[in-house]
Amino acid sequence: MTKSELIAELAAANPHLLARDVELIVATVFNEISEALARGERVELRGFGAFTVKRRSARAGRNPRTGESVAVDEKGVPFFKAGKELRERVNRGGPATASRDQADA
């Protein structure tokens, strides 16, 4: 799903909101997550997952075309770890709450 598809689905599911307002909401959420990661903070969305920044140390890389050794600087890489509820939903192919309800019955 692309960002524009997400906006279109949210707008369709919430007809009381204007499409431009939904677009602003989605952009704001994504921007806040990006800015928090840029500050080195962890972003956790309960039931969905957590975004963190992992540090990759400096190393000697290789230019694949020439085979020449190149210095690769230390860098931060965004990392996402899916939450338990999301993993269950993906693995079962349906809502995680429904699978829990069936297990309790």
C-alpha cells in the first residue's frame, strides 16, 4: 500500500473528514515519526510495533565495480520491530482480537 492509497482508504472510511484533512493527518504522523527518529528517540505504537535507530559502525567497504576498498562512515539506520498483535494478525490472516476470542471459547 502506498501513502496515497492509505490516504484514500482512510478518507473513504471516514466520510466526515475531507480528503485534504486526512492527507494532513497522515503527513503529520509520518513527519513526527521521522523527526523523533532523527533525534534518536524510539517510537512505539502499541499493538503495531516500534521504530528505532540502529547504529552501524564505520567499516571498510568495497566498490563492487572496481573492487577498490572504500571507507564507509558510521551511520544510523531506521529499524522496525513488529508488535505481537501485528505479527499474530499477519500470521493468522485476520484480526488478532478475533483469534484471541476464538481461543477463549
